[in-house]
Amino acid sequence: MTATTDGSAGAVGPRAASASETSGTAPVRGGLDEAAARAAERSIAHLLDRQDAEGWWKGDLETNVTMDAEDLLLRQFLGILDAETTRAAALHIRGRQHEDGTWSTFHGGPGELSATIEAYVALRLAGDLPDAPHMARASAWVRERGGIAAARVFTRIWLALFGWWNWEDLPELPPELIYLPKWFPLNIYDFGCWARQTIVPLTVVSAKRPVRPASARAIVARQVSQTGD
């Protein structure tokens, strides 16, 4: 996923390395200190080369497929999941799957249990059949590593929203924790701003414990449209 806010086409592509930069692949004389200094110089030159004339830098903001999977789950829960969004997200998720059936949380990383579960469930919502080879590899890998019970709390909360996990088997997150004073351990302001904006709504959700079962009819319809039956 790449995000830009100025309407441009995105990040500037990397330029070809100069001769002075590629020369660093040869053995460096002068020991470790000189090698570190030359690496720092090349890094500085690279960063300055990518700087805009106005002083700022632009780069790709990329994350793993859990964001795309959770977007589909949220749309399903809210009843606004449309065919085009589903098709595009499913295509992206399938394209990030590893040969062993897993998904990772960072580029080049190993398969990760929670990411694989969320990607699998999203693809099921998109109509991918459980006996399809890529889905069977994913589910087998998940079962070998403890299944849903071994996944992170966030993943199990997502599944609880559809009745696929029991709310009673999740940690308590009382919304009243917002009243804890700043001097109290683990008050809401002990967490970073990005964590607070996740924790606070989750306390409300965990208190309400909503369940909206995914429509079996809708899932079957997507499966039929995909397979052409």
C-alpha cells in the first residue's frame, strides 16, 4: 500500500548508482573505521540526492497485507463490501503470499501466524475456496502453529466480530480506563498516540461485544462468480 497526499504519482524512483557508490563493494583499505566513514558518506550523498529542492523528502509508505485484510473485514461488518474493492484487495493479498502459503509482516520476513489468519479469512470473504491450493497451504500452516488460539489479540477481536471467536475468551478492555490519572501505571497516556487511537475504540467495542455473522449467502455468491459455476 502506497500513500501520497499531494496528488502526485508517488515517490521518486531510485536513480542508478554512481561509480563512486558502487566502488564501495571492493575491499576497503584502512580498516573498519574507514569503511564505516565511507558508508556514512555514501548514505548522506544518497539522501541528499533524493531531497526535493524545497527541502523535503518523499517516500513510499508500505505496510503488510493485514491492513488490506482488515479493510475487507470492516467493510463486511459494516455491510458496505463491494465487488470491485473485494476483487482488488484479494488480488493484492494473493500476490503477497509466500510459497509455503503464509504472509509476513515485513518485506522478506518469515510467515507470521496472525497475518496469515487475517489474509486467509479475507480471501474466504472474497470467495476463495478452502480447497484451493493456496488456501489449503495457508490453513495447514496455521493449524501446525496452534491455530487461531495462538494468534494475537487483535486478530481474535476481528474474528469475534463475526462470531468466529468467543468474546468471553478475550482479555477485558474496560472503557473506564480512560479515567485513570496520568500518575497511575498504564494509564492511556502511557501509550503512544498511535496506540491510544487503537486502544480507546477497542475498549468500546469490547464492552459492547457486537457480533454480525458474515452472510453465508454472500460468500457463496462470490465463490460462484469466481469459479464460473
